[in-house]
Amino acid sequence: MTTAAGTGEGTGAEMGAGTGPGAGAGRRSAGAVIRELTLSSRPLSWVNTAYPFGAAYLMSTREVDLTFVVGVLFFLVPYNLLMYGINDVFDYESDLKNPRKGGVEGALLDRRLHRTTLLASTLLPVPFVAYLVAVGDPLSWLVLAFSLFAVVAYSAPRLRFKERPVLDSMTSSTHFVSPALYGLVLAGNGIGAGAWWVLAGFFLWGMASQAFGAVQDVVADRAAGIGSVATVLGARPTVWFAFAAYAVGGLLMLAVPWPGPLAALLVLPYLAIVWQFRGITDETAETANRGWRQFLGANYVVGFLVTMLLIWAVLR
């Protein structure tokens, strides 16, 4: 699975014993199972969903309360285990053919852990969702339900939005934008015009990131019969689509009250990364993996700068 941020996608760096299809003979300890589930939840991507919720809720309420803590914890681990755990189970056969899987860019989950993973990914979110529903209102319930539907629909059988070109990019982006929207709605203080511009720019950033991440898998996805925006458009058009979406997303930040327009500058690293592959072909699509690794690193630098910008906005 390729997602917007860790495309959508980054995971833990190591692959433990039993990560591959034929490993892990014998009975597993609880610690080993937890480690596998943790790797499946993509630890490097936890911040990409928890941060949008936390920042949106905190900017709206200006306080750290129990709801903030529960929400951040939910979008940190359970939400990601649900998203990526389902993906790793139902993408197992195609992941076997993808050389990127089994390391920092995707877990290769032991088949014997599939049932455990589905149970854990389904049950772990329950107490968090129950609390959030209890403290929310009907509008927040609707946003949360939509967010969870997008998470499941991306990889679940029959729905498989990840195999529906363009819808794959939109759904992947929703995974990261909906926590921010939910944070604003849950806070209950209304959503101003500036926030809508930010959400729109963030959504385009997410679509661009998912699309660019899919480029490196064009050959593997076609071999496995998996459709994506990249397999349909081709590697080069998809790169240009990503470049345009990043650019427009950055321009939208100019409509946000000061110091929001400074966020437009934060799109420049992504434009520079994608620009390197403007002449890519389907045959050389796998070389985009170099850019994807640069993207993962850029996320942390840009995330830090966004944090500094938010602090400045709060203290003004």
C-alpha cells in the first residue's frame, strides 16, 4: 500500500523473525506478536495522522484536555493499525511480489498472523471510538464515521478503493485530512474560511503524495493486476499530476490569514523532489523509490517547520 505519508504511505525499519511468509516456526510469544502488529501499523507514519488531529483540536480549543489526549492516542496507533493492518492482510499476495515490502516501506505480515491482525485492528479502536462518540455530537460522529469508512474501504475486499484510479489518491488523502477535520468539528468552535483553505491545500498535498508514491510500484502493480492512478495514467503523467497538485496546494495557502501564507513555502521541498523525476518512464518507474525515501525524510523537516509556524500563530 502506498499512502500519502508513508503512500501514503514508511514503517518500522526492521523486519523481525517470522515477518516473511515462511518464517516464524513454532508458537509465537505475546511480545513477538505485538512487535509484528506494531510494524504493521507503520510507526513512522503514526505522527501523520495524530498530528493533524492534535493540531486542529488544540488550535481550536487552546487547551489540552482528556479528549485531546484520547484523540491523539487514537489517531496515533489504533487508527493506523486499522488502516495498515487491513491492508497487509488483504494485500498479502501482491506484497509477496513487491521487492519493497518487508522493510522500511511496508510490512510483509506472516500469513499465520492475519486473523490476529484483523481482530486487533478491529478491537483496539473500540474503546477510543466509544469515548469520542460519547463526548461528541452528531456532526462529529458523521466525520469520524466517514474517516473510519475511508480507512476500511481503501483495502477491504469488494470496496478496494486503492484499486480505483484517482479515487485511490482521494481516499488516501482523506486518511490524513479527516483527522484534522474531525479535530476541528469535535472542538465545536466552528470552522473559519482560513481553516477550509488549509484543509483544501492539505487534501491536494495528500493526493499528490499518494500519486507520487504509486509511481515506484507501476511495474509491480501491473504484474499483480492492481490498478492505481499511476498504472492508468503512466509514470510520467502521474509525476506531473503530483507536481501540479503540490503546486496548487501551496498556492491555496496564500488565501490563509498571516502567518498562514508562509506555509506555501513548505511545498517547495516536495516540488523539488518530484521535479527530479519529470522525465521518468514506465520502464524506469522503480527509480522513483529514491524520491519516495526523500519524501519520507522531508515530512519530518516540514512537520517541524509547521509546528513552529503553529506556535507562532498561537502566540501572536
